[in-house]
Amino acid sequence: MGIYIRPVQNGFAGEVTRINICARLSIDEIAAIEQGMDDYAVLTFPDQPLTDQQQVAFTANFGVMEITLAGQMAKPEERRFQQLELGDISNYARGATNKLRERADKHRMYALANRLWHSDASFRAVGAGYTLLHARIVPSKGADTQFADMRAAYDALSTAEKQEVEDLVCEHSIVFSRQQIGFTDYNPGFEEHLKPVPHKLVLTHPKTRRKSLYLSSHIGGIAGWPVPEARAFLRDLMEHATQPQFVYAHKWNVGDLVMWDNHTVMHRATRFDDLKEVRDLRRTSLKGVRPEVRQQPSVIASAA
Ligand code: OGA
Ligand code: MN
């Protein structure tokens, strides 16, 4: 019996079973997962007790791994994991394994921006491809990760709206998303990483040819538009794109791995009692290629 994908939430997400992703995958399994990522925008793999190294090995099947900006900015003595490709998505204080972040902890403030709808690393010249999150410790309630289907959101625009957005180019910077929650406390030396980068608003998937909206809270402007007009328009689009019928909320169990395509979904974290309870997720992500010239996934995989 081979891999099985059960559609969830109108076929937006798929739950993958009959596979052990802790072990080395066969070529057929890798191809089936890549196909699954094209058919669905989010795949969940329940009950996969991955180690860090197994998560890294699984991720590397699908492309070239990237290091997050938060990982780059962390000082070596503050890191929980020496392997920079492994992102620490937990509420542990930096450099500690048994102490939670305090209320005003700078890293807590930075991470709170994950509660805004976003696409990972869209503030980079090349935004992230797939992101993978694996749950090690989950709190007793809250802390779902929500995903919004940017293909369905595009499809639901009127013909006139589709024409209006078709050639728009948005400006993305991590400064714009952090600004929305009042975070300005950046480490010196990272000014280059804060500069806005352009991305097309409408992307076409290289294989399925489906169009999607490349939206993200990292967007702060539209090329050629006055800023207030752009922001008012982007708010309307965000509101449209995150209506309940486009959203899948993942309720985490320990051992879940969730994998999504940042070019076809936005996501956000939701609240939990993070001053009292532990949530420990590990993140890996893949480098994308320029959205407007995305390569075939098979080309990306063979470059790994
Ligand atoms: C991320 C992220 C959401 C969550 O790690 O990129 O957005 O629920 N996480 O932790
Ligand atoms: Mn994210």
C-alpha cells in the first residue's frame, strides 16, 4: 500500500498517511509528495516522530534549504541548534531549554509578527519555497496555525479585479510587517536585509498553471502607487483572501509535520498562553526561485 492523501477543507489541504518520513524516501514517494504539493497547497503528516536530523534529511529531498533571518541574527551562544537550517519556533528564552520567554523579551516581540498573515521570507529577493514545521511540544489549547488558499482567493476575484491585479508589483520588507505591531528593535548590521524587494502580486504555478495571489503582511507598497492608496487596497485584498472559506486551521498534535508552499498560501500563528505553557516546533524551509520565473519542482529537486 503506497502513500495516501486524504483531502481536507475542500481539497485545499491534504493529510498524508501510509508513509514513514523518518526513513529515507523512495523516488516514487518523493514524486508523490511533490505532486501532492501541486494538487494541495498544504500537506499534513500526522504521527511522524522525526529527530532534527531526520527533519533536515526529509526537507532536503525537495530542494535547497535556507536559513531564516531570525537564525542569521541569533548570536551563536543564543542558539538552541547549531545547525542554522533548523529554525527554533519555540517560546523558550534564547540560550535556555527550561525557561520561557518573559513578557517583554525582544525575541518574543519579534516572533509575535507571525500572528499576521504572511508568506515566509517574502521580504527576500527570492521568497521561501516550501516551509516545514514539526511539533515536539504543544500547549493544552490554542496555537493553531492557520493557512489561507491564495489560489482560491484569486479565483474568487471578479474579472475586473483579476485584470486590475494582473501586472501589479508589490514591495515587501520585514520592516512593514513588524511596523504593524510596533516592533522596531533590529540588531545593527542587518540594514541590507530590511530594504524593500519587489514581487509580482499574481503568480502562475509552473506546473498546474493555476494563478494565485502572492500576498503577505511584509508588503508595504505597490510600485507606482501612492502609499496610502496601496495600503488601503492591500487591506481590502487581505480581507478578501482570508475569508473563512479559504482557511484551513491546523490543530497541532505532537509528531505532526506540516508542509506548505509559500507561493500558494499565506499562514499565521494564533494565540496561546505562551508565558505559562511550552510550544516547541522546529522549522525548515527551502529557498524559492524568483516567483515570476519559478523553475519546475523537478529542477529544484535535482539541484539539491
Ligand atoms: C513560521 C510561522 C506559525 C506558527 O514558523 O514561519 O509562521 O504557528 N509559524 O508557529
Ligand atoms: Mn511563517
